[in-house]
Amino acid sequence: MGFIEKITVVQYMWYSLLCQALYLAA
């Protein structure tokens, strides 16, 4: 359970950074 949650948090962090980069680049 903890491992899955950890993966989810990491994916969310990467997704947020990607969206922010695309927003700033637009």
C-alpha cells in the first residue's frame, strides 16, 4: 500500500511539473 501511494505521489509530481513547463512555454 505504501509503495503504491509513493508511486502515485511521484507520478503526480512529474505530471504537475510537466503541466507547469508546458504552461510556461506556451
